[in-house]
Amino acid sequence: MKKIYWHNERFRIYQIKQLLDDNQIPNFIKNEFAIGAIGELSPLDAMPEVWLTDETWYDKATQLIAQFNLVPENTARWVCNQCQEENEGSFALCWNCGNSASTTANEL
């Protein structure tokens, strides 16, 4: 068995587990319910982790996780045509008015 991934957000742990499950890579979550033991255990010992049950899948699993965690290429800031508010490039909608970034041509 080998630890492949850990994160303090349980949602991210479940995303990675599902990614591995979808690719038929045998895995399990360790410390899934240990968060309630913080105080008795150190926070690092109670952190949820994804482990592989078969280490031969390590390279494939690492590659899948790296692809999953890629930052979107379009990270240029943009200005909304509707309300003129500046938005981060990773936003698909204007945070202020909800206008779609695809209808906006003003990149900074």
C-alpha cells in the first residue's frame, strides 16, 4: 500500500478517489472519519488520505492526479461588458452581475 494523495478538504479527497475509481485503480481513503479525533491526535495524523492498495498503479495514478489538478490555461483577467467589473481569468461568470465571460471581449 502507498499513499498517493492527501488534502485537508474532504471534497478534494473524494474527487481524487472517484477519479481513481473511474480508471479502475484500486484505492481507499484512510482517516476518513478521524477529523473528530483532532485534539487527541495531531491534525496531520487525522488528515484524510487516498492510498493505493496496489503500488504498481502509482505512476498511472500520479499522472491522472497531475492532469486533474491542472490550472486552466485562460488565466487572463477580463472586464465585464455589462457592469465594467474586473474579474479573474478563472471566472466563467462576472462575480458582480453574472454576465458570461464568453460574451466579453475586454481582456486586461
